[in-house]
Amino acid sequence: MHKVIPVFYQVTPTNVKRLKGEFGDNFRDREFEFESDEPKIKRWKEALAYVSHKFALTFDEKSALEIEFVNNIVKEVLKKLQDIYAVERSSSSR
């Protein structure tokens, strides 16, 4: 079972999805480096579009302190680990 918690730090989900701003510029640099591997680039774009629509933790410098953001990440990871443990425990007791 794989769980992913997207974390957007100093980038908005919209910029990730649309490959805008500095994020988009950096992505295009990687795209140029891997231009011979179109399937890989396509998978990257699909993955970025997918995670930008999911529940995500987004750091907003204007309204939060960095330490609060890190604490929220830790809380979410612990919740996911507890969920995974509960599922695995119930399936192994059968």
C-alpha cells in the first residue's frame, strides 16, 4: 500500500499543475535534460497534475510559521501510519 502526502513548500498547487512560475521554469529545465525520454516526462506531468488535486499540505508564509507547517506534516504522516497499521493488523488477524 502506497500513501502520498503532497507537500507544497513555497509553491502553489496551481503552479505545480500548470507548470507556472519558478516551478515551471525548473521543470522545463529537467524536461530539456530528459528530452529523449518522452514517456518519463509524460509520467512526471501526469503525476504532478494528479497530486495537485489531492489533499495536500501547503505552506503559506503569510499566514503560518515554518515550525507549525513542519508540525502539521508530522501529524499527517503519523495519521497515515496509524491508518496503515490498522489495516495491516486487521488483515493479518484473519
